[in-house]
Amino acid sequence: MSEPPSIWSAPEPTAPAPTGGSGQPGLVLLGRGADYPEEWAGTDPLRVLRIQGEFLEGFARLSGLGPTVSVFGSARTPESNPWYAVAVRVGEELARAGFAVMTGGGPGIMAAANLGASRQGGVSVGLDVELPYELELNPWVNLPVRFRYFFARKTMFVKYSQGFITLPGGFGTLDEIFEALTLMQTGKVRRFPVVLMGVDYWSGVLDWLRTSALAEGVISADDLDLVVVTDDVDEAVDAMRRSEGSP
């Protein structure tokens, strides 16, 4: 299967992989456990190398994924919550449709979507991030990538997904939604489907966008067309099937 087109609108320049004194690829030298000059400890040059290492590792591990859909939602959703079962079905149906399923790798909605994908023998990706209070990678991930920096992780979601399906969630979920909408609104990436599952849950956000943001003139009516809101798993998956680069 050939690699699907990236949603990034402009081609990225190519460059040889950076190497260090040992001649090893930069992926190794810039990643975790690398040796750096002692005087660099806690400095911005060291952070730059760590950031570069995260991008290199993410690109190296995800570049061959094929058609992929990212599923977002709260890490706090228990298995007893009805949305957990919905997320499991989303993962199952995406895998049946030939998509890899990518989540943040944590518990709750993320674990449910990964579970659904793994039940169908699909590729189940978890882009884990270091947090002070959580969270181990859920057991349903078969392709893990670990990040320290949120912005590096978010780049991978956008670069390697053909669409987003978003279930109820909090600040992190809203961050992913509005990041994607901003990139599309400003033409930094091509348009791709963003589906919000949960009409009752998301209606307040959409109402505010219409009655406040649109009324104030800070967004346009066309911007609201970037989002599909539904309670129907089949409708959400069909939106992904119609996206560029789908199986």
C-alpha cells in the first residue's frame, strides 16, 4: 500500500539525517539517553536537541502508517460511561474500513478506541506524552511513540491523520480540535474531516461560535462548515472514508 498524501499543503524540504562524532544517525544521538556537554544541562540548546530528537523519532516511526484517523476524547471517561462503548465501536469500524487508529495512548476514550482497533486486528497507535500525574500507556496500543513536548506530539497527529473523530473531552480535546481548525482556516494544511461525536455535548460550543464568535465577526460562516457534529458512528466513519488518502 502506498503512503497516503500528507494533509500538509506544502512539500517539506529534504535534508540528510544529522550525525554526531560517532557517525550514528541523529535519531540516536538526539534522543533519550544521549550524552551532551555538562554545561548544556537545563539550557535551550539542549532542549532544541531533545525537540529535534522527538520529531525525528516520530517521523521515523509513523511515516509508513498508511491511512490513519485520530480519535480524541477524555482520559477520565470510565468504562461504565456510554461514550466508552461508542469509542470502542469507533475504533472497530475504523479498523474494518482499513484505517490505523491513532490516539494519545492514555486511558478513557483513548483506550477504548485503541481497544476497538486491536479487536479487529488493526494498527493501534498511541502517542503518549509525559505528564506529572498520569498515565501509563494503555495495553491496546501496538505502535507506541513517547513524547515530552505537546507541540511535537500534536504535529504527528496532524501530519499523519486523514481526519479527526472527537468524542467528549476536556481542555486537551478542545486544544486538538481548535488547533486543527486554525490550521485549516489559515491554509496551513488542506481541509480534512473533523467530526464531533455527541450532539448534546458539543452543541454549547457550536452555539457559542455562532452567537458570539460569528456574530462578532471574528470567524466566518464558512469556518463553521469545517466541523461535522453527529451521534452516529457510521456517519463519522463515512466522513473519514470520503477524505483524501482514505483506503
